[in-house]
Amino acid sequence: TALYVESTDNQHLSQIGSTCMRRISGGNSDWLMGTLALMPLNWFAEAAKWRPFIKRYEPISWRKSFFAVMTGVTFALFTPNRVGEYAGRLLFVRRENHWKALMANVLGSFAQLIILLSMGLLGGLWFVLNVSGASAWALPAFVLAILAIGLLYAAFFNIKTLLPLLKRIPYIRRMKNMLRDAEVLAQAERKTLAAVLGWSAFRYSVYVTQYFFLLQFFHIQTGITAGYAGIATIFLLQTIIPLPAVAALLLRGNLAIFIWSNFSSDEAGILAATFLLWIINLILPALLGTFSLLHVRIAKTLGYEND
């Protein structure tokens, strides 16, 4: 019910529906079908990042890990920066492995953030220099951002070195359970970390391509380079503002109009492409995640029943 209310209580959804019907009737549905076909790949990549760490401690099938990710999407829909995604996945993991699953989530999210910042930085720089007009602060800001992202990559591939340093911080030192289970990440080989980063890049490329397909579907003609750069810029800007997914949708609409108004005055089409991407990749998986909750013994997972 909550999903239905959130998805229908939006003044722009009527625009999406009418604009979609016009585009489909115009024989332009291939772009939309392509977007829908890519949706499972998006979340399959997320499951592929998470599953290898969990299966070390308990057997988990691809199907179960996929439904765990879908349930996480359901929880994430109503929480800032999608932190509820972690809680949703824990329902599919035994209680004694909750911290380990949480650490796996943190690692996957960290990898995704690094990819998003890296691509967003490159896309944003290209967009500023070639579309918005060169700015005096663009290159200095780019250099500083490159240094900061370089530190993130160094931290990601040197978790074993980083953990002892974190243990010296008084606040973190008190979180004994988290520190103990964080050792799981320290055991990860660089090959495994590179694979996680690779799946993150793959998922990012799928999501960006979906957005580009929808721009074509709604006849927002940007060109390939400008289109991908603009999408990377939007994703970068919306990531640095912590809002629940539903509120972030409104911000994304405003950012989309700001970026794509350089190429089109069709605000209805711009909003439709932006909101439809959200519906395809969040609302539809969240509905699937809601269904998967029927197959989870929540009380047992949380430890309120005997195994």
C-alpha cells in the first residue's frame, strides 16, 4: 500500500503516462523495451557484489541473494541515502552473520560510490567545459577531486592496512562487533576487491545506459557524449545531497531540467525520462521485494524463534 501511495501521489506521473503513450504509439518503443531489459542486469550486478562474501559463512543461492537485494530496495525507498537497503538484506541472512553481511554491504556501497564519483567527476568536467561554458574554478576543482578520489581508491585496496588505524579512533574502538567482523574485509584479496569494483562499474554503466535510452525514447536529443556526461553529472550532484529516495526523486527532476534544458525545452519529456527511470529501477524491484518478504520468516531471522 505504501508503495502504491508513494508512486501515485505525484503530480508528474500523469505526465509520464500520457507522454509514454504518445511515444509508444509513435513507434518508438524499442528504447523503452531496451531500458526494461537492462533492469535485471542492474540488480544482478548488485547481487554479484554481495553474494561472494556471504557464501563464505552460509550457503546462499543466486536466487536468494537476488531477492535479498530486491527486499533491500523496498526498505531503501523510504530512508535517507537508501540506508534501509542494509536492513532489508539482513532478513535473508542468519542472525550470527548479520555483521558480516553488513560489512559486505558497506564494501559494495563504497565501491559503487568510488565509481560514481570517478565517472561523475569526468562527466561533470566535460559538461562544464563543453556545454555550460568554461569556468575558472573547473580545472582546480578537478585536480583536488582527483586527489580525493585517489585516496578513496587507495583506502579501498588497502583495507587490511586501514583497519588497524581505525581501531585507534576512540569512538570506533568501542564498536567491537563491527571491528571484529570488519576483519572479514581485511581477508579479501585484491583480486576480489577488483571484482567488486568491476561489478560496480558494470552496474553504473547499465544504469547510465538506461537513462540514455529513455532520453532517446522521449526525443531528448543530446548526442552520445553529452548525454552520458550530463547523466554522470546528475548522478554526482544527487548523491552528495542526503535525501530519502522519494524526496531525491524531486531533486533529480529539478537537476534534469537544469542539465537537459541545454538541449531541449520539452520539460514534460525530461521529467518523464527521469521519473520513469526511477519507477523501472526502484518501484518495480521494490514491489518484487515486497513480494519476497512473504517468503521470509522475519521473526526467526531476527532471532525471536528457535532455529
